[in-house]
Amino acid sequence: MKRRIQKINIIEFKNKKILLLCHENTDLDSFCSAAIFKEYLKRNKIESVIGVPSHINEQTTSFARKQKMSFIINPNLENFDLILLFDFNDFEQLGFLRNNFKKLLLVKKIKVISFDHHFKEKRSIANGFINPKKLSTTELLFDLIGKSFNKKMFFYACLGMIEDTGRFLVGSKDFFESFSICLKNSGKKYSEIFRITKHVPLEGEKIAFLKAIQRAKIIKIKNVVLITSKISFYQGVIATKLLEFGADISIVCGLEKKGITNLSARAETFFKEKNNFNLMKDLMIVLEKDFGGEIGGHSGAAQWKGIANEKEILKKAESVIKKFVIKKVINNN
Ligand SMILES: [Mn+2]
């Protein structure tokens, strides 16, 4: 089936009270996407407000401060009649706003549109502009409204693109072409933009990483390297780091507060594309069938969250990967 090319119809945004909502623990991709859209609406003489559920990460806070961009923490949803979601489409990522949001959908006629590059799930909040082939939401916006970008918007787009590719650990021809156009028109040096995306690990993160390394297990299936580890926090960040240690696939699992187990996985781009491997389809959906819970992410980075014994679910994940490799991977060189 050919993908329908979606276009923004600016009339739909006129005379509405618009909230541009970022996901909880807002990162640069989510915030910059909202900022790009705010600028786009402003250029069309439409006012809007950026909101974040409860927490915005340190990097994004300092960026917003330097750019003098205002945003509301925990906005009152009732004040709006059009809510746009940036870089997410899941009730889970609404943080403290979740219950109010759900209630409001039931009692008030409120329109929600999502701009997202994560796989759409059955439980997703809304339709909208969703394309899991895009590596960042800012890249998605560039495709959609790039023709009306100004300097600032090009600059913001670069940030989301660097952030979400783990500083170019993944990429594609289209992606780099778009990035190059954005950089050229941003009026910024590459080094300036790159510096903003630099992630300085917190003390707890460093300790968690060292512990995870101590506990790591290297499993070789044919010539595919799977690295697994167990840790109660920072599973996603650590799984990403493990790819740098030569893993084709990494899985980090741990029991978090309130008895919720989190299993995060990453797949190396070359391996993933060569073998047509997709963490969502080939791993998370299988885990969801056996263990219930909730899954999210895309082909190269995904997570499972729910109630399960960490040993059991990790064992299952390992066996799912083993089966895939034995069946589908011919030669990984
Ligand atoms: Mn993103």
C-alpha cells in the first residue's frame, strides 16, 4: 500500500486555544518539535502555548532557558480545545496529567493530534502525523512543514535529529540530506549545535552503568552478539551504551520502584537493516503476548514495562532473540 502523503491544513488551527504538549521527562526532540510548531503557528498568526507534564530533562531545561522560551509545567488542560502531542502518543507519557487528560476526553469535545515517530499502538491516544520511519519528530516536521522553516526552526530541527539518533549512531540517506539542509540554514556552526546535545551523565547514572557492566553477559548466537544485563534504573541509556561495546542487540532489565519491571532493548543499525530485524515486531510484541504489560518504541530502540519476574522475562527475551537469529540470520558479516 502506498503511503498517503499527509499535509497540514492551517485552517484547522485557526481560532482555537492550542496547547503544544511534550512528553514527560521532556527531551530535546520533543521540546524542539513543539518549539518548531509554535513558530510555524506564529508565522500564520496563530497563538499557542508549550506545556510539559511534570518534568523536563536537564539538557532541555538549560536549552529552553538560554533560548528564552517559555513553557508551562502541568498546564490546565481545560483551558484548551486543541492539544497537539509532540514525540509521543501514549497516556503513560502524560505523567501527572494522565488522569485529567483521560477525564477531559470523556467530558469535553477536545481535539488531539499527535506528531510522532514511534509505532502507533492500539492504545495510542490519537491519530495525526505519525511515521516510524523518521528518526526524530523534528525530522518528521521538516518533511511536513520544512518549506516554511525560518533560521530558528532549522536550528531546532538539527537538535532533535542529533539527540534522537544518539548523535548519529543511526541514520539514512534521506535523514542526512534533511539534516544537512537544516544545518546549512540554521545560521549555526555544527560544533555549537553538537555541544547542546552533549549528555553529561549524572552521578547515579555513572554508578548504574558500572554496575550493569559488572553484571553484563555476552551471548554469541552464530556470529551475532547479544549483551544482556540487569539494573533497576537507566535501562534504556545503558542498553544504548552496550551497543558501543560491540553488541548487535542489547537488553537491559530491572525491577523498578512499585514492583514494575522495565526491559529496554537496542539493536545496532547495520544488523537491524541487514536482517530486517525489528525490536517491536520481533521481540516486544512476543513479550507482550506472554507477559502482558505495555510496550513502546521503534525498530532500533524499544521497551517493555509491566509486572514480571525480571529473570523470567529476560530469559524469554534471550530465547526469542536466539530463535530469530537461528531462523533468519544467515551470516552477520
Ligand atoms: Mn523522538
